Amino acid sequence: MLAPLRDYLRPKDPMSSPLLSTTKDRYFSRLSVDIFPDNPGFKESQWIRSEDVNVEHLLDVFTSIDAVPESTWDVCGGFMDHLYWHKPRLVMLGPKIEALPDDLPSKAQCLEVLSWSFESVGNHLERKLILTHALKLRREWGDDRGVARTLVTLSDANYRVTGFLEEGIRQAKEGSEIYERLGDTADQAKCLITLAMLLHKDNQLDAAGEAASRAIDLLPEKGEQFRVCQGHRALGNIHRSKGNKEKAIHHFEVAIEIASSLSLDTELFCLHHYLSQLFSEEGRSNDAHAQLERARSHAVNHAYLLARASQLQAGFWNKQHMFEEAKSEALRALGVYEKLGATNDAEYTRELLGQIDSNARGNGR
């Protein structure tokens, strides 16, 4: 890894620096590769974890010059895509992207990928605002495939923001219909999985199960394992809500096997987190704690996910009348949520703190 470029490469004219230009060409070519868990070369794209600071500085430099080529903004999208999969965090390029003129063809895609960085820190309200703008641009340009892609991403944001379930359901259905018309079964399945999540949260459990099962049926046996994994994760949560614990565990375990083969830490965190909740509901506290520790092992250096683990741990301690420990974990989670702008999570944690204090008083502490 090169020493951080920002420490010594600050030419007035970036284009006049042979070293900077050579480094730019090297990074830009690597960021132009389309990455996805099922695509060849996905694991090799983990190089971004050690070189993200250099890349971000380089992009900051080359997006500050006059007449920035549109291809540079495409590379920005590729950079944020790499971060989303391998090193989820916020980026400093956000204000520049939001300030781009609306008639720039790359803007909608850059906004959509930028929204993923807000997803990674739980700031779904900001994510929703960015995606709403991107959807407006997609519709104005008559880009049906782009509209469908943004619809499914926006519907996922509405799944996570309080009070927008109906809007999210409409968006997921519209996206699914567009992809069906285009004959794109893989992305149609993605819409159906998000629809299943929304219907599940709206307590439409049978309809949610049908959507998730249909999504899995649309996917091929090979080549779309990430989507299959997400489908099983959705079915696991649906069966958990129905009280079918054995079926829920089966689907979670199938999803874990797939996620492990693809080395998807965020997905593995979520799956072990759900299993931890399930075992806690069954009164299997040892199994619940074991699953929580497995979840933590997939959240190293990921502040938001570690905060979610602390929040869940606080709930466990509260049930076990370990109120001081519960309060400490909840406060740790709340501090992270407030810093990251994860408003929904922060509000839930404040409610949890209130429950902990109330329970502690009720037990004479």
C-alpha cells in the first residue's frame, strides 16, 4: 500500500503530475470493474479495504478540477460500490455528488450508490431523501431499468423508515412489474424479496411468504446465490413471526451457508443476529449469546453493526435483570446511533433505556 497520497501529493494542476496521473490510471481501471457477490473476481475486489483512503483522496483531487469528465463520476460510483461490499462507511464525496447538475447522466447512478453509504451507517432518512431525488431524475429521462433499480432501493429505505410501509410496498410492486416487462427475472426477484420484507413488517405474513418463495423460484440454481441467500433470510424471518421456529432456523442456516461461501460479513452478521433473537425468544439464553458473539465476529470495525449488537445485548441483560450492564450496552449503542444519524435505531434504544430504568426501579434498584 502506498503512503497516503493526501500527505504529499497536492499539485496545483493535478493533470501535470506524472505520478498522480499514473496512479489515477491504475486505480480508475480497477474501479471500473462491475462487482457483485456472484460475479467472478468479487473476492479480489477486497483490495479496496487497504487502499480506500488513497482512492478517495485521488477522486477528491480529480473531481475538483474544471470540466470534470463524466467518466470520473462513473469511477466515483465504482469506488462507493466497492466500499459498500467490502468496507461500509460514509464518504467525503457526498456533497460534490449532490451538487452535480441534474442533467448530468451519471448523477442518478452516483446518488443511488451514495445512498448505500448512508444505509451502511443506519441513516435511512438521508438515504430516502437522496433516492427520492435519483428516482425523479430517472423518471424524467425515461430510463425504465434505472427507474426499477431505484424503486427497489427506495422501497428498502422505506422499509426502514417509520411510517412509509405503504409507499415502500407500492414501489417494490412497481419495480417488480417493470422488471417482469423487461424479462429480467434476477432483478425481479430482488424486488420480490424487498416486497416480502415490507409485507412481513406490515404483518401480511402469507403474502410475504408467497413473495419470498416466488423470488427464489425465479432464480437459477447457479449464478444468483446472493439473491437466493436474501430470499432464505426473508423466509426465515417470516416463519419466525408465524411461530414456525424449525422452519425459520432451517432457512437461516441455508442462508448462512451461502453467505459464508461468498464471504459476506454484513449478511452473516444479520443472520446470526436474527438467530440470536429467535433463541432468546425461546428462552435458550446460552444459544442466543453464542449467536450474538458470532454476529459480532462479522462486524469488526463496523461501528453501526457493533451498535446493533450492543443494543441486542442490552435487551438480553434487561430480561435477566442485569440492569447496570444493560444500561451500559444501551448507552454505548445510543452514542453510536446519534453520531451516525441512525434516527430510528436511536429512538428504539431510548425506549429500551426507559424500559431498563423502569424495570430497575420495579426491582428496587
